Amino acid sequence: MIARIQALVPLSAGDSEEQILEKKLLVYASLLISAAAAVWGAIFLYYGEVAPASVSLGYTAFTLVGLYIVIRTRRYHWFQFIQFICGLAFPFVQMVMLGGFWQSGTVMVWTLIPPLGTLLFYSPRRARAWWLAYLALFILAGFLQDGLHHTNRLPQDLLNAFTVLNLTVVSSLVLLLLNYFINKKNEAYWLLHIEQQKADRLLLNVLPKEIAAVLKNDEHTIAEQFDEASVLFADLVGFTPLTSQLSPTQMVELLNEIFTRFDALVDKYGVEKIRTIGDNYMVAAGVPRPQPDHAQRLARLALDMHHYLDENWSPAVLQEGAQVGEPARVPVQFRIGINSGPVIGGVIGKRKFVYDVWGDAVNIASRMESHGLPGKIQISQETQRRLCGEFACQRRGTIAVKGKGEMETWFLEGSEHR
């Protein structure tokens, strides 16, 4: 039986889930109401009320013929519109034929269903027109009461039963519709909340939370000067030879494993990962949140990165090559460079946002890495000055730095408090 009823639903290939649900609700509701109307019509005929019976039975026949037509023509919206018109007109006509509100068993309450149904199927603006039509019919029925013939052949007990049934059935349908609306609203809010959380997590994976909060409320260009900050660059030594030694998948797995650990250390020290480009990893401290100990944070981060690489990727603990089916485990070394000084941090553009830092301090940090030595953490004199007394630093001496000339550099060896 359920399968046969579902076959009556005029579904189309391009229907969305919401449209499918709307069509099913309309067909099921129309069939239930038409079945009730047939029962009402049979009772009216039994007591000799032919005209009201013809209205009830006419609605049932009209619904069934309408379903047949819509199944053949797929003109679903026509059927929907006619059902709402009949839902308003037929109870009103039947009320007039039976002699008034109470003489008809309050059949007029059924005219409440179409305006409520339009809230489900139409926009609120269109639903208001149906609600006004409902009010107009009820007001008209009120004016007509004194002029109607207030007798019919239906016994009082039956009228009382009709009154109870009409009021309880319609009120139950109203409650079911309201429950549906509330459930759909709560479901939509919950799904929206979930999607909002996903969007927020995705945004926070791209931008610092302070910058993300600003961009969600304003789209202006963000740029801010930070007088005290530190920048770290880490770069894989021998990346090009490794790409010829490992497959692309193995190379990606290797970098992903290492950079994932770096990400965890970044979170540990509360600094900001700026970006990864290929095998290059960039971190800043003191932006976008000012941090008085920005140099110390990056120093501890660099030492932990060096310790992780030494403990997990040094030749002493690895053999070259990887087992079949396992991630590549080959010895790797990184050059790490740190510099401190003023930078500008911000977001430029309107699409594919990325938080970045600029300035001479950033350029020097990049030079500290590129002019460094494998397995070493090279720092500038500006950074060493901020770390003096807290960390063990070995003077490398003066080196020629591209674009900067001769610069005094140091190797960060460890913490004095370790």
C-alpha cells in the first residue's frame, strides 16, 4: 500500500530532497483529507443531505482526478494550487449548505489548513495572501450566519461528534505542521552551526584567530606594524636530490610527517605558522599578538625542531630507503635561521586570504637560513642580543650575506637552563 501511494508522488529527476519531501507531504495530506471527506460524504448521504455530501465526495473525486492528471502531465504546481483553492472553498460552501458554523459541525476550521500549508510550500510573502483569503472567508461566513437556514437532517449527537472531530483533527494537523516547522528550523540551525564550525576551523587553519575575527566582520585591507618580532625559516637540505630518490607520494608523506610535528611544536609555543612552500617552513613570533619573549619562543621552537630531527631522522637512527608500503624513512637535515626586528603583518587582496609578514627583518631571517649550515640553527646578532644569558650561542663570525654585506652571525646551541 505504501509503495502504491509513493508511486502517486509526481517526482522529477532534478528534484531536490526538499522538493521531494514537499511533494510527498502534499500527496499524503491530500489523500488523507480526501479519504476523510469520502467518509463525511457517505454519512451526509445516509442522512439525506445530498448537497453537502456532493461537496465532500466531489472533493475526493477532484483530488483523485487531479493526482491522475499530475502523474500524466507532471504539472505538480497546478495540483498544489488547486488543492489549496479547494481547501478554502469547499469547507465554506459546505458550511453554508448545512446552515452555519455549529450546524455544520464547525467544518469551516478546515479552511485553516491551506494558509498553513502555503507556509510550507511557498515563500512567507505568498503565504500572506492565502492567510488574507482565509480571514476574508471567515469574516464573510460571520456576516452570513443570520441569513442561513439553521436546520438540517443531521442529528445533534452527530453534529457534536463532527464538531469534536473537526476541531481535534485540524488542531492536530496544525500541531504537526508546527512541529515539522520547528524540527526543520532546529535541523537547519544545527546544520548551519556545524557548517559554521567547519568554516571557522578551516579559516583558523589559514589565518590567525585575531585576523579571522576581523575579516569575518570587515573586508578592509589589514596591515599592522610590529616593532618587536622574530621570524624563523627552516629548509630541507638536499631537497632536489631527494625528489629524484623518492617517488612524489613518498616525498609528500615525508614532508607531511615532519611538518605535522613542526605544527604541533608551533602550537606548543604559541607562535604563528605563516606558510609552507615546498620544503620551506616559516614561523613568526610576536605577530599578530605582541609577545615580549618572541625571540625566546622561537629559540625554544628551533631547538625542539632540531631535537626532533636528530632523534627521528638522523643517519644514526635510520637506514636509507624505506620498506615496501611504508612511508619514506631517509636521513634528512634542515637548515634553520632566525632573525628579530620590526615587521609588517597583514592580509592583502580579496581572494584566497593568507596572513603574511614583510620587512627587512624577514629578509634577513631568510638569509640566516639560506647561508646557514645543515643541522645548524643560525641566528642574527639582533636575535642573539635578545637571547643572551638565557641560551647558549656559539659565535660563527662574520659572513657575507647576499644583499646585506658582512654580518655577524651565531649558532644557537641550546638553553642555559636545560
